[in-house]
Amino acid sequence: MRLRSLSLAAAAAALLSPGLALAARAAPPGAGLPWWAWPLILFVTTFLMGIVAVVGGIGGGVLFVPIVGGFFPFHLDFVRGAGLMLALCGALSSGPGLLRGGLASLRLAMPLALAGSIGGIVGALVGLALPTRIVQVALGITVLAIAALMWHTRNSGQDASHAADRWALALGLHGRFHDPAVGAHVEWNAHRTGLGLAAFFGIGIVGGLFGLGAGWANVPALNLLMGVPLKLAVGTSGLAISIINTSAAWVYMNKGALLPILIAPSILGVMLGARVGVRVLKAIKAATARNVIIAVLVAAGVRSLLQGLGA
Amino acid sequence: MPVSTPERRTEQEAYAHWLAWGVRLGFSALVGTFFLYVTGLVPAGVAPERLPELWGLPVDAYIAATGAPTGWSWVHRLGEGDLLNLVGVAILAATSIACHLRVLPLFMRSRERALAAICVAQVIVLGAAAAGIF
């Protein structure tokens, strides 16, 4: 059964990006294809990313930079800038619904996002100052680590309640939310707030450095470290990303690292794909989609690593 | 037993309301100006036909080759289709700042000084990033 699931993952990973093989062969960059073909290929690729990301329960931002950075002719500086905008747009657009539905907590997101946005600025400045090869190697290692984290935490998640710590009490990081799945109110308290702030600062650096959405790290930090119920952690993570990525996005914009030809097609592709993904979600097992994502991340991570090492 | 107070819901609602408008406005501007750019209705500063030989360059080399603007100087060149597209990006990136400014008076009114201070600090951090101080 597991073998079948992994085979499906490998097959779907191969199908995920029809432009990848074409893109990987393009040397010198862009040779043989008219300029307008690339935004189209990017749109199709990000559309498929959007579907897979929703079904796998992650943001499209974490797939975008490794895949587009590894297989498309665009420089990593512009890919990271577009990746940040992609993650930002996804997070911003889901924010109102999450807040109104009580599935995200503004007061929980605010202090964590402050730490994360300072980290995001540091990461963006470091990322744009470092040589591309070093960033590629670091990206490859990070993406492989994300894949390993996703593999090991695929069945984890805890909703045990904890006593709030001093900082959580001072900031009012507690409350209750309505979980429609169980039809009941869930009480929650945050704890280990200091560690959570440190974690979000670090996550912000990684997000700004590589242009990745950070839901893969935010959710475990909120749920496993701070004791926030999983559903609230997922919603609050999205809200935090919408603030954290803003700081890094401004740095990339001011440094001239946002290339318009990449941004709109990517955002449109992922957003439309996410809408389709919500429907596909009913027909496909989340575990299969998660295996697809892990397989894609491993392939993209290895490619980034090899590119950085000049192999 | 801790519960969500009405004030908290008010803050969330106010933040969500401004966020929704910011996203609508920013996304419409992003898509609309991109259409003007790729169709050539507003001529681009860097012609799309030249992009395949340029988009593989690091950002510093790209700027040197094209004279693309840094900081806020793009605002003076909104007649160029590619730079006009940054209006949507700027609106989206400014939305969180506006949302924090919206909820700041609510936290002050309810005397939640810690959250009000975080709100002010966040606006300063994002404002500094937007101003290009870093």
C-alpha cells in the first residue's frame, strides 16, 4: 500500500511540472522559446503547484522557489522575490476568512509576526548580499530539511491544553475558537512564548533568505512548541506569513529584485490552482498529495544543491 | 476560564475588513496593470523581447544592464508598463501596515498597552522596510 502510494507520488511528481524538463534543457537561458512562452509555462506549472499544495496542506510558496529556481532560466534573485510575493498573496487573501471564522488569532499572530518580520528583513538582506552559489547550496539543504520535516511530522499534531506562561498571560494569548469539524468550542492557551518568538525570528530569516512561505515551520512552532491547537495554528500561521513576508517583500522591491513578468502569472496560477485543489481534495488522499510534495521537494532540493556545487 | 471577549472580535473584524479591501484593490491593480504590460498597451521600460537575455542575470547586473529603478524611483516612471505593474505589488505590501494602523486605536482604547506597543513597533519595522532604510 505504501509502495503504491510512493509510486503514485513519483508519477505525480513527474507530471507536476510539464515545463520542467523543457526548462532544464534551456541553455543558454531562454534559447529557442519566445519570451511569452515562459510566463505561460510558469502559469501552468504554478497552477499545478496550487492544486498539489492545497491537497497536501501546505502553501504554494514552499514549492515555488525550489522548483522554479531549479528548473527555469530566471535568476534565483528574481525567483525568491516572486516566491515571497506568491506566499504573501496567498496568505493575504486567506486572512479575512480565517479571521472572521475565528480560525486565526490576531493577538497571537502579532508578537510572533513582529519577531518574524525583523528576521525577514535580516534574511532578505543577507540573501541578496550572498553569492548565488552559496544561496543555492543553502536552499538545497533547507528544502531537503523541509522534506524530512514533512516526512517525520506527517502524522503528528497535538491538541493538549497547557497552562499559559507569563508572557502569554500579559499579551492575552489565550481564548477559544469554534471548530466546525467537531461542532464544539476549543479552549486554548499559548505557552513557551519566548521560545516561540525566537523560533519565528529564525523562521523569518529563512523566509526572507530563500523567498519561501513558512507554513511548514510556523505550524509546528505554534502547535508543537507553543501548544496552540492544530487548526488555530494553521490559520494563525497564514496570518503571520501575511505580515512577515511583507517586510522581506519591501526589501526585495527596493533592491529591484521583483521582476513583473514572473509575479502576476505565478500568483494567478497558484491561486487558480488552489481553487481547483479544494475540489480535488475530495477525490484524492491527503497522504498521497503529501508524498508527491515530499518527492518534488527532494528532487528540487537535490537539483539546487547540485547547481550550487557546480555539478 | 479564558474566553474570547467582544473587543477581540472587534479587532479581528476590523483587521479582516481592511485586509479584504487591501487584497481586492492590490490584486485588481496587479492583474490589470499586468494586462496593460504584456499586451503592450503601456510600453515597457525593458521590452519583453529582451527579457530572455536578461532574466538570468543577478539583480545588480540586471539593473546595470537595463537601468531598472531601485527604491521608490519607479514611482516617477509609471508610464512604463513593467514598472506600472509594481503599483499592485506596493498596494499588497502596504496592506498589513494599513491593517495595523486600523487596529492600533482599538488596542489603545481598550488599554491593551502591550499589544498597542507591538502594533506601533510592527508599523515602524514595516514602514522602515518600505522606506528602503535597510
